[in-house]
Amino acid sequence: MRIGRMGYGRNIAAICVALAAVAISATPAQAAKKIKDKESEVAMADAFRSTANAAKSALASGDMSTANSQIVGLQPTNALEKYVTASLKFQYAERRNDPQAIRRALTDMLESGAAPEAQVPYLRYLAGYYSYYLGEHNDAIAQVNYARQLGYTPVETTIILADANIKKKKQAEGLEFLEQAVAQQQASGQAVPEAWFDRAISLSYQNKKWADVAKWTQQKLALYPTAGNWRSGLINFQAAPGLDPQAQLDLYRLQSATGAIASERDVQAYAALAAKSGYEAEAMSVIEAARSNGKLTATEGVTSALLKSISVKAKKDIAALPAQVKKATTAKDGSAAASAGDAYFSLSQFPLAVAQYQLALSKGGVDAARVNSRLGVALARSGDLPGAKAVLAQTSGNWATVANFWTVWVNQQAQRTASLGTPVTTNPTL
């Protein structure tokens, strides 16, 4: 996609629609001030110097017609005069917002042989920047890489390499550079633009790289934890084929915990999956909460029918829990305790769930990854945030992704508690 024309001095995000704001270290207008000739080092012909000074004066006063005529009249005969001529052309083109002419002037400046050595890395970067702007991505990559080899390595160079590679359909390379740019931005103490993550998530989603979808989504949510971002991020990841229904249920639970259950469809999907998984009381709670806060009406057909079909079983399951816990205590392995923990978890009785999960792990014979994931969440919902982080970090396999999503939430609760002293809620929030 060629980049449309626009005024200069803006940031890269305005130029690259898919990536976000990073201020160019020096705009073309500032660059004109950086680029200096060597008039004090090498003699220029008097006639050339006179014409060049007249062009400079015309540029300074905004007399573009006179400036152009003076620049056209220059007849450089040595390296310095060629550099000065190209520099004046650069300034004239910059004043006229003519990126193609700017790019040609930069080539002339670099090829003159008289560009100040200290300025060459930056000039190479500018050449790459304007090639990128003009859609000449091969040259952009070559020039920016040259600039980086010469020591000019700010984050904007990495972003250009990222997007230029992406536009050349080299998405793996582009995403590697984008990851480097995120690290650079964070190391500098600057905020990472949200759109960087959006671009990476979109590309990963298109290519069905679900681990990368999760990774980039988690990074985005760590910095931009709005309810809308939580909803879109979790829903996107749930499109992954073969996702364990129990893992999917825990992602709906996280969506609820973050206040990201936003629609009737969200409520229906969450409640239906909870009921199908054997947690009818949780499904009832989801439906009732949605009705109370206006996300569902009492006459909505799908959930009304579901509520009617599960209400009796929900009550029976709750009544049977004490016997289930007693059985878990004497069982030879942890399966019964894990089931009891799941039941308490579904009822938002998290301290009781913690005890059962810990018992299940001590007895063994259970899916440790799943139990650890839910134990970590239960600890967090019980208020033990450090313990939750430690347990979630132990989760392995496919459940590690679920645990990592929850870890983002746990970290945010820890930050909230540290800054405001706000206790962690133990009830789902639709």
C-alpha cells in the first residue's frame, strides 16, 4: 500500500496507518538545520558562493520563486559545491512538501562525497524514511539498515524495518522487528502505542498463529486494560481451533472478572458453556446478574429456557457438595478433590476452592496444569495475589496460555491494590 501525501513533521503512525505514534527524532524541517556544509573547510568559487547565499536568503525569506531560480543556476564543480547544491535542493523541496524531490536531494547529498561524516548515518536514515514514505520498501530497508550499521538506531528505524518488511509480505521478519521496537520503547521509558499491538495481533490472527495472538494480546492488555480490549482480545483467542472447553470457560470467567461481558450474546455463550460443563449454578448466576444490570431482559428466550432447564439440578449439586468434599478427603487420588474445587470455584467460593485444589495436587492423579491454573485464579480471587502469581507461573502446556491471561489480570489487581488499597473482588462482574 502506497502511503498517501501529507504534511511533514508528523510521527510515523500518521504515515504508517497500521502502526502507532512514534515521534520522528527530527522532522525534515529540523533536518534542514542539522545538515551543514563545509564552507569553512573547502573553498568554493566566489560566483557559486554568491549564488548559493542568494538562494539561502530567498529560502529564509520564503521567496520560493527566487530561491528556485538561484538553485537552478548553481553549477557545482567540486564535491563541496555538489553537497551545498543538494542541501539547498533539500531545503527547497522540504518547503514545498515534495517528498520525491527531497529523496532525490538526499541521494545527491550522499553521493557528493562531501556530506559531514557525523551526519551520514542520519542522512541514510532520512533516505530510508522517504523511500518508505514513497512506498519504495526495498530501498527503505537498505538505507535504514545502512544507517543502523553506522550507529543510528533509534526506535523509528526499527519501526520502519518492521512495517516495510510486513508490506513486502515478510511478516515473520516484520513482527520480529516490531517486537524489538516494543522492547526499545519500553527500555526508553516511553509508552508503547496501542496500535503496534493491534497490528501484531491482526497479522498473527490472519496467519492462525494462536500462540502469537495470545502473546501480543497479553502484552496489549497489560498496558491497555479497557473492558473493550479485554473482550475483543479474549474473543479473538477463543477462535483458536481445538481450544479445551474448560479453558474456554475460564476465559469467559476472566471476561466477566474484567467487566467485559458486554452483550446478550456474551451472556448466552458463557451461561450455555457453564451449564454444559456441569456448573448449572454458575450459569444461573450469570443469567441473573445480566438481568439485574440490564444486559438481559427477563423475557429473553434463549437464557429463559436455559434457566428453566437447569434450576433443579443446580440446587441438587449445591446440596451434594458436602458429601463430595467428604469423599475427596478419603479418596486415593485427587480427582474428587479437583471436582469439588471446580464446584466451589463455579460458585465463587474461592477460599473453599483453594483448599480442595491444594488437596487434589497433594494426592496427585489429576491434570496438574488445569488444577494449578484454577488454583492460581482462586488464590487471586481470595486476595492472595503473590500466591496466585507463583502458582499461575507453574502452569504448563495448553493451560499456560489461560494462566498467562489471568496473570495479566492478577498483576493489574496488584497494581490497583498497591496504589489505592482497593481489595480484590471475589464475585464475577458482568
